[in-house]
Amino acid sequence: MNINFNGYGENVTTFIADSTLTEAGVPVKITGDGTVGKCNGNDVFCGICVGLRDGYAAVQLDGYVRMPAAAKIAPGYKKLAAGSSGDVAVNSTGRELLVLDSTATEIGFIL
């Protein structure tokens, strides 16, 4: 693509990272008061972990995100949830989010 959506409406908040969250760049879910953990396949995610240090996670809750995808996803509003490999996939019980662009291995969407 000749355009870039990076930086649009980004909103990042710090949470406590539970023991399941060992890497950045994955969808996360709330697992307790002020705490997030890594999503399992089909989990609805609250955001994407963009940083992890000393037991804390920086989680992007709003804005444009580029993530690995389980498959190509058509642009438009789609229900998305965590895939089985730390990626994002279409899921009928997922969050409805705006997909802006996609390839067979990546997706760009607005949280």
C-alpha cells in the first residue's frame, strides 16, 4: 500500500502482566483487577500488548494496529478474536472492528 495508518488514535495503558504473558505483539484479555494475560484461540481481546517489562504490560487499547493474521480478511467491519497462534482471526463471537487492509499473513485494523 502507498499509505500508512500508523499512529492513528493510539491509546496505550499499563497493566500488570500475568504469568501467561511472556511476549509483546500478541492479543491480550483482562484476567484480573488491572491485570492482562495472553489470549487463547477464540478469546475476545481487549487490546494488543505492545511492550512487556518487569511484570508490566503496555497494552494498546485504541488506534491502528498491524498484526499477524490467520488468513486474508476482507476490509470492512468484521468480528475478530484471537487466533490459535497469537494472531487474529474472524470469529462470530469476536469484537466488531474495522479492517483497513489485509494479506494472507497480516491484518491492519482499528481497535
